[in-house]
Amino acid sequence: MIGNLRLTALTGVFLIVLLAVEGATIPWLQPLLTVHIFVGMLLLGPVALKLGATGYRFLRYYAGSPGYVEKGPPAPLMRLVVAPVLVFSTLMLFGTGVGLLAFGNVGMLSLLHKASFIVWFGATAVHVLVYAARAARYALAERTSSRIGGTAMRAGLLLASIVIGLGVAFATLPQARSWRHPGPGHHGIASSAQHSRMPE
């Protein structure tokens, strides 16, 4: 149970850093579009790990595992409102982001991407405010004398998620660059914003 909490906390701390970088590109999205997409693809690995770790804890709690039951569920508001909204908006945000990269700005993908970001940002802000202090304690505990078994495995899982994310980011880098300089018939963010190709 504690190991799962520490893994979730370590992944969350890393995600906050990456999400801060991603958020910093939004005010200057056009010139930083390639960076925005690259970081977004990199985030896929750690986001999947975070969802997996929290999902595992959810299943163990409702399966009646003693350690998880003893720890108890989150507060009702977080469990019944914020968590479902956060999970759904996260899946929608990254799903539409991947869809935009793969298929271009077709249908309502761009609108759904923007709408899911607004919902996701609000839910994430609440989530961070509630859990930031606890996450920091669990993450720091991995580097202190409060060590428990599985430290190497948790570090390995986080590293693997980063490597997978980097692999996806580099593999899709050509598509990310093509969004800054869309070819004929390609409707990317830049082309939809300016109805023309972006300058160098």
C-alpha cells in the first residue's frame, strides 16, 4: 500500500514538472507548437503509469485488500466527483491530442481538445491543491531513511514510463514538425489559427 502511494507520488511530482513545461508553451503556442506536441507525447508514458497506479489502488480497495481498506478511501468529494472528472478529462485531452497529431484538425477534434483541457485544468488544480503536500512527503520518503521494499522497482517503473514517453515523442517528431509547416490539405493548429502556413 505504501509502495503504491510512493509510486503515485513520485510519478505525480514528475508530471507536475512536465505539465508546467507544457503549460508554458500555451501562451506562445504557434512558435512553440513542436515543443508543445513533443512534451505532450512524452507525457503519455508517465500519465499512463499514474493512471495505472491509482487504478490498481482503486481495484485493491474495492476487492477488500486489508492494507488498502485500512487506509480508507479518499474524501467523498474527491472520490465521487473530482477523480472521475479528472480521469475522463485526462483520457479525452490526451486522446484528442493523439487524434489531432494522427489525423489533423478534422471534425470536432480541436474543439474537444480545447474543451477537455478546460475541464482537465480545473480538476487537476483541485487535485494538486488537495494532494500536493502528501505527495511531497511520500516522494521525499523514498530518499530518506524511511525506505521500504520495492524502491528499485518503483524507480524502474518511473524510468520506463519516461523512456516510453520519449520513444513516442521522438517517433512522432516528424508529424509534430509538419504541424508547424502543414502541407497541402493538412489542417493543423497553425493553419486553422492563421489559415496559412506559419513563418519560420
